[in-house]
Amino acid sequence: MSPTTMVSECNGTNTTLPFLNINSCDIPNQIDPTAMVDLAEHRNQDKISIAAAPDYLSTRVFLSQANNLQSKEKVVCDYGISSITPKFSTLALDWSVVANEISCKVLPSATIGEMWYGMNSYSEVGQGEEKILYGIKNSLDRNYLAQAKATNMLDIECLSEVTSINQLVDPVTDEVSYRIIVNKIDENKVDAPQQIIYEAKNVILSAGSMHSARLLLESANSPSCTDITKPGLPSLSPYVGKLWGQNGDLFATQLCNEPVRPANGGPGSAECDFQFGDDPKTYLKENNASPFTKMVVYPVWYEESVSIQNTLMMGVCQNTAPGQFVKQADGSYQLSYPQTIEANGKFEGGMGDSINTAINTLNAWKAANTAGVDPTKLAQFKGYQGPLHCSTNTKRTLTGNSAAENEHFDVAYGMTPHPLGGCVLGKACDSYGRVKSANGDVVKGLYVIDGSLIPGSTGACTPAWTIAAVAEYCMAEISSELTTSRGCSK
């Protein structure tokens, strides 16, 4: 009989339930009671419809526009769309927290657009008005880490940066162990970290696709902390640091001819799936465009205009993972990703396939919802299409020139909240996350268990559950190999 896992528990929940008329106390509390104060005493007893709340105006407008496009058969046909599926987002979230934010039982976070900042709504309780956090996300601190912490076999060291991993081989027994060098950061003396040395029989890297491969490469190509004539790690597979991708992600901003309150209502609450053509592979090759894309409306807390709608779009590219980590002059490794080029109205290379479908989708959306609208009813700003540019502040730049061309949407790429790859299964690692050496053998005691194992894309969807499933799959195989760690020194 298979054990109950975090993934199977999430798959068994009805994530659309909170958008109906419900009593927030009827929503199962997803927060581990050992890690968080129970919400029961703070739950209201009134019926609440989250989707009908003022904070979720953007959700209602988005779904209305999606349904409007779906109903216009000519537009759908003209843009080659084979299916449109608008729906509430399926995410691992505790919507009882949002219900309590809306009913003023806790101070707001998710409902005011703090999507990228933890979304820690809180309540001041007790005589000392202690702040108790209630995050909406079913994040690692609420599930895997909470369960591990409950075993009393886990220590979590915050403000700690691993700088190198060094393999040690006993000259007598040939026993392999590892020495990990860590900088412990003092908040009051950030430029003078304390060095801590850990020793262990096994090292599992879960630093994410932005750091696991980088740490391996830098350690394997730098002198060992015990013998400067040797590298810290043996020569690794040439695939380490390769096959990195950004999940086909891009940001799209659209203009609406009605208020949408874009700064409120989070996190992603509604989405729309689009499919193109009859055969996905043929469509991708013949059109240099993703055969499907997912469009998710999300809040931007600093947004000043009331009529701008922000969406995250996810597609697929023919080359899902063209990025790699490249050695720099100072010995560090940094990510390199091929440039996306625009030619004759089409995008090529890099994110090209995903961008082409996104623009086609947004044009269809415009044709159904804002084409022909009096331009004075739309915010005046220059449409932008290109790499996501750096900004020195959070203020959106609107043009003051009423004669400026009024675009209905812009597209920004070259960013992702879902980086994947760098230590891919079957390439840099074996089928269970064991790191491979240059000759293809497994490096004893060295593992990668995170999004680095996935080659650049999870098929136009949020990769969190896929990463969790892959991690559980790998751990089920390797757990019997893991031995007790040795300890640490300062």
C-alpha cells in the first residue's frame, strides 16, 4: 500500500470550494497545528463568497473577459484557437486565511497583493498583542519542513550561505565524507560572516535550479579546503549546469475599459488555458509557437492605474532548456541564456515559441474585449515588448502625450518565478538524483533533490507539485543509503 504523501493529499482537495458561498470555518485548515496556532478561534460564522469580495474584482473581470472570448466563435477561429478553458486557479492554498482577511478577522496580506512577499496575514492575539502569522501558501515551512521538524532530527540554520562542498576520502578505508563550508551571516555585521564547517557522510543539494548546479560546478573547479592541489569535488558530468530553462514564463499587461483593481486580490486566483491546432507537435514546429498557453491573473501591489490587468503566461518552447551555467573570470559560475530575437514580427530563439503564442492569444483577447473601444477609455501608455527591463522604482511610467500610440497590451520576458534544470535526471544525475561523475559513475553520497532535476519546463503549469512528486520519488529510492552525519565545527 502506498504511503500518504503531501502530493496525494493536495490532489485530494477541492480547491474551487472557497470561491462558493461558504462558511470559513468549514474550510479544512491546511496549516500544521504543531507549527501554527489553530485558526478556529479567529474564524467568522458568516457566509462569505471570496470571489464576490471587492478585493477580487480583477478575478471577476478576468473570467468575464475569458468567457466573452470563448463565446465569439469567429475570433476564436481567426486566431487558430482550438479550445479555451477559463477556471479558478488550482493551487495549494489555505483560502480560510483569505476568508478571514476579507471578514477583518486578521490583518490583510494576500488580499492587498503581497504575492511575492510571503503573504503573511496576521492577527494580534494575547495580552502582549503577539503577532501570529497565517500565510495562505501551503509552503515548505507548513508541510515538509514542519513534518521533518516534528521528528526532532532537523535543524534549520537561517542566514547561512554554503560557499563550497569538499569531498574527503580516508586514505586507509577509502571511506567518503564531505566537508561543507558555510558563512553564517550576522544581521548586524553582514560584511563579517562567521565561518562554520560541517562534516557529513551524505550531502543533498536542494538549493534550487539557480544554485545547486552552481555550487557543484564551483566546488568541482576550485581547490579543496584540505588540499589546494586537488579540486573540492571530483570531475562531474558535463551535463551539470546545462539544460536550464524558465518554464516558458513571461509577463503580460493588458488594458481594460473598466476598473479591475489590479493591486488587490491574491495570489493567482483565476486562469485560462488555451490550446492551438489539432496536433501539438505539428503546431509547434510549423508555427514556431507553443501549442498551448496558460494565462493567470495576479495582483501587483504597487499598481497605480485601476484599469491595468497583470497576467503571468506559461507556454512551451521547442528547446525547453537552452540555458547553462558558464564559468566567469573570477572562478564563479553564472547563468547564460540565449537571446530572444524579433524578426519580421516573429520571435526566434530563447523564449520565441512561448512569446509568439502569447502575443497571438493577447491579440485574440483584445479583439474580443477591447478592440474598437474609445481610446480615451484606456490608460495612455506605450506598449512594451521585449526583455523585462530593470527599474529603479516601482512606479509604472505612463506617457503624458495624448497623441502617443495606445497599445492594448505589453509583453515582458527574460524572467521567471519557475526556474528549472541544471542537474537533470538521467543526465547530470541518475534516475534518482545521485550526482554523476565525468565518467558516468555515481559520486557516492552526493545528491540533488529539487527543481534542478527537471529539464526546463513542466508543460505550461506551475512546477511546485511536479517538483514535490519528483523529490518524493527520488527519496523513496535513496533514503536507505543515507547515513548519520558527523556534526559541525566553528
